[in-house]
Amino acid sequence: HHDKLALPVGTTLDRFIMRKQEDFPYATGELSQLLRDIALAAKIVNREINRSGLIDIAGAYGNRNVQGEDQQKLDVIANIRFIRALRNGGEVCTIVSEEDEEMIQTGNVQGKYVVAIDPLDGSSNIDVNVSIGTIFSVYRRVSPTGGEGTEQDCLQTGTHQVAAGYVIYGSSTMLVYTTGNGVNGFTYEPSLGEFFLSHPHITSPKTGSIYSINEGLSNDFTEGVREFVAYCKQQNYSARYIGSLVADFHRNLLKGGIYMYPATLKAKKGKLRLMYECNALSFIVEQAGGKASDGQQRIMELQPQSLHERCPFFIGSTELVEKAEEFMAREF
Ligand code: AHG
Ligand code: MN
Ligand code: MN
Ligand code: MN
């Protein structure tokens, strides 16, 4: 197996990426470079988040994005930083971002990769100093190099991801990602400007006693979802909901638990976006031994029809996701 020599905690991200690349004799280093480009943007965005109260980048930007949401200044800043890092890195031909309606062509027509990104997740928490994040998903383009990326390059099922990860800007800043051989977590040391391996080979508990859902929407939930939430209460599980998907997901990944954003009467397909929220976290949770479904089927097998489409989202410990699916199956 690739991890014959598990790397010691404390290894830098750069060394880790280089070591992993040696395991792939045919790797030409482009994906490694792409991951370094993402880590660079994360360091820059981290610094801007940490000082957002001091310089005038808090608050709303005064625009609405394609989601109909009021863009926050940091939404826009993070978007610019990640697009610039990926453009300058040269490996990515096309980007799908939550903050841009159309695909973004980077000009790197020889780039072999497409990236879907949520540059800043949990925007409602930015100005109140609660953890927020970045979520990204990487595909190999299917169209020939030499031209712009196409919609087909972007609208691939989650099973085709070559990498996925997130940054959580929390009490410490971490980068957690997978390239299909397990999940590893790196903690940022700002005084050195380096990410260090702190959570090697993350595996998620098969079950857990935390459930995360916005119960303010309960009147809109289907019967099966309400029944499952009642079940969690009968089991005396803990309710934990931060309102930042990355923060809720990261806690449940490490401790065990389930995060749910179901369809509601108002939002027929839920709120979360398949391309740059659900597929990315689904790849990670499956690599960590967990499960991700839309209530009926595996998230990573959903065929995207449009760049910003939403899907109901149930993700976390396998036994809890399966229990939720059982309750929902009864409603049909
Ligand atoms: P984003 O800030 O990238 O638009 O995502 C917000 C998402 C997710 O982070 C969070 O879990 C969810 O919205 C919270 O939604 P509610 O406020 O409806 O609970
Ligand atoms: Mn948003
Ligand atoms: Mn988001
Ligand atoms: Mn966002």
C-alpha cells in the first residue's frame, strides 16, 4: 500500500505532497502543483480573514451572487485570491465558483484540471467571528488540452474527482484533503507560513451521537426527516449546528455524527450545492469510512445537470446516514 512509510506528524505539506508523488511513478507533478497553489491561496485568505475586523473588508459587498445571496466582501476577496492562485499556477484550465454564474476560463489551455470551489463557506458567520471555510473539488478535464474547458469537463459525477478538500479557518486553520488514498489534515503555523501534518490518515467513527440540522426549518421537513430527528432526541444525541458547513462537517468527521440539509417545501432540492459543497465533502467522508447521500442515493453518483444545482445532503458516520435513509424510505 502507498503508506508503507507513514510520514511522521510534523511533516510539512510540501514534503508530504512530494513523498506522495513518489508513490505515483507516472505522476507528472501537475496535481501536486495544483495542491500547492490552493495552499498558497489559503494562507493569503487566512491572513485577510484574521484581520477583517481591522481593515475595511467586513460586511456586505453590495452585490448579489447567482445564488441570490448578498455577497460579503470576504466572499469576493476569497474568490479573487483562489482564482488568481489557480490561474498563476497554470495547472487549471477552468473553474466553477459559487460566486460566478458562468465557468471561469483561466487561459491555461494546456491545463489538465478543472476545479469547483466554494471560496468562502459560512458567509453568514464572517462578521461574528465564527469558523468559516473553503471547499474545493478537482477533476481531470475530459476535453483535449489546447482549448478552453467545457461544461462536460465540469459536469462530471463526484466519482470522477481526483482530489477534494477544505480549509477551516477556525481556532486554528487547517487544510484537510484526499487524492483518493485516505484523508490527511494539516495545521497552519502562521509564524512560519507552513502547514504541518497534524491529523494523518483521518478515519471517521462508524457511528456517533451528534446530529447537525437547522431545526428552525422543521415545519418544512418531510415526515421521515422529522421522525429521524425525533429518533436522535430519543437517543439523547447532542445537537450541534454552527451554520458553517465546513465547521459542522469537520467536527462530525473527527468525533462521529451526521450533518443534514434536507429538501424543504421552499427549497425542493435543499440548499447546498452539488459541485463545490456536497461532492467535495462526500469524497472526503467516503475516504474516511463515512457515507454521503441525498436521502435516496450516493451523492457521488448524482449526474450534475447544471453548475450550481443543489441537492439534499445527509453526510457523516455510516450508521447514522443509513438510519436516516431508513426513516426516509418509510415515507414512500
Ligand atoms: P455559503 O456561505 O458558502 O453560501 O454556505 C452556507 C451554507 C453552509 O455553510 C451552512 O451549513 C448553511 O449554508 C447554513 O444554512 P442555514 O443558515 O439555512 O442553516
Ligand atoms: Mn454563499
Ligand atoms: Mn458554502
Ligand atoms: Mn460560499
